[in-house]
Amino acid sequence: MSCRLFVAALMAGVVVTSLFMGSKAQLSANFYSTTCPNVSSIVSGVLQQALSSDSRIAASLIRLHFHDCFVNGCDASILLDNSDTIQSEKQAIPNEGSARGFDVVDDMKTAVENVCPGVVSCADILALAAEAAVSLSQGPSWNVLLGRRDGTTANRDGANNLPAPFESLTVLQSKFSDVDLDDTDLVALSGAHTFGRAKCSSFSNRLYNFSNGNPDSSLDSDYLATLQRSCPDQNGNADALNDLDPTTPDVFDSSYFTNLQNNRGLLESDQKLFSTAGASTVSIVNSFAGSQTTFFQSFAQSMINMGNISPLTGSDGQIRLDCKRVN
């Protein structure tokens, strides 16, 4: 290669690297410090009001953020309704009938728009709502990185491929790896199941004919009996709600991991983090069970990592005036 070509190639590499670094650096905890400095407290205030009448809403909002970021990145695509050009992700199998909290997000958006019109994206409101959901439930707090813009499309097929409670640990690891999240992120983010509820339909396959006509052997026998009373028929009572964490169902703590150690993980995907022989996730579960501080620190970092999945920034996307539809 000639000296001139080498220099040109080197400069091209510098430009590409600079663009990549710039895109990663565009999210900032101070993004709205001058344009909407009170946005975090506005979002938190709306959530506090919602929690007074709905103890499930905190867990529901963090789930919305998760289901948003794993499909097309953190662009608020999950909030879009059907239109002539959009097939809403709300009707995807993992979301229909279970994703909830959209009305509270709308209330947050309205409250923010009243103070800072046309400034804060719905994607950032979801990220702020997730942090508030955890901190208001006695969990950790973290500086939410902001500056996302909203997408103008949805991806129902992508939403139908979200990590599912029936999948093997290998498949879950692959889906997390596809968005640059590792095993620590997988275990930490699964720890969000320390609060909230799940329908019988999400786990009743474990209670009856799981393997050779028997229940899932990784379920503690007393816990199995409790769940069978709640979900007495594998094909019925599908919508009955059960605590993801039977110990402290509305508190964000590390008891989820102690439950796994005691074979009391409600979802198959939860228990597999601990019961899969030789899996790298086992030691992480033990670490988080042994130290709530370690879990809280890892969870906060993993939420930041997840919030960095393919955000739209700069002039990409838009700031939706109504989270349910594009401008």
C-alpha cells in the first residue's frame, strides 16, 4: 500500500472511530439540565401517585422499558398504537394481555409536556420511569443517561422474539448477547422479578406435564403444591396472578436470588439461572444472594447497559408529542 493510501485509510478509520465514540457518548445524565431540569422529579411524582392505587405498576413499567429496548433498541416503539403504517408491538404475543402501564406513561408525558413542551422523548420517559419504579420500591437508584429520541416505526416480529419464560438458558444467553449484554446482565436484569406478578399461563406447564407426565423436578415440593392450588388446571385459570417473589412481592430486594437457591423460582427461565448444571450464571446468582449491595450495584449498571441498546440520537427519530403515535 502506498503511503498516500495508507494515510487515507488511517484517516477513514479515525473518522469511523470518532463517529462510533460520539454516538455512544451522546447519552448523558445532564441532557435536560437546561431544557427540562425537573423531568426526573415530574416522572417520579406521577409514578408515586399511580402506586397509591396500583402496587403492580412499578414492575409493569420496568417491564415496558425492557420490552422496548430489546426490540429496535430503546426508541419507545412499544408505545405506538396500530395505524395505517404501523403494526403495534402491543399485540405481539409477549405483550398482548400482559404489557401494562401505558396509561401511566401517557400521564407522565402529559405532565412533562405541560412544563417542557416538545423537549423530552417518550423513550427517555420510559428509562426514567424504570429507575423511579425501582428506587420507589426500596431498590437502588442510578443516574439515568438521557438524550434518546423516539422511533417512527414498530417491529411486531421482533417483539414476538423477546426473551421468553419457556426458553433454555442457552437461548436466553444468545438473545442477550445479540444486544451486547453478558451473563451478569442476564442475571441482574432477571432480578427485576423480585417484584410484580405473573399469570398462570406463564408457568403452569411446570406444574403438571412438564417431563414424562411429571411436574418440573427443579421446583421445591411445597412451592409446587402452593402453585398448583393457585393454578389448579394446566389449561384453565390462565389469567390468575401469582407473585414473582412470594417472599417480598412488592419490594425490590435480593430475595429473588435466595428463592432460586431454594428452588422457588416462579418462571422456568428464572430457575434455570441456578438449576442449569455447570452454567456460569450459578455463581452470579450465589453472589447476588449473598450480597444485596452487589446485586444493587450490578443491577444499576445493567440497566444503564440495557438503556444503551441502539438509541436514536441527534437528528434521528423525533420527539413524539403523543407517545401512542408518530408526529
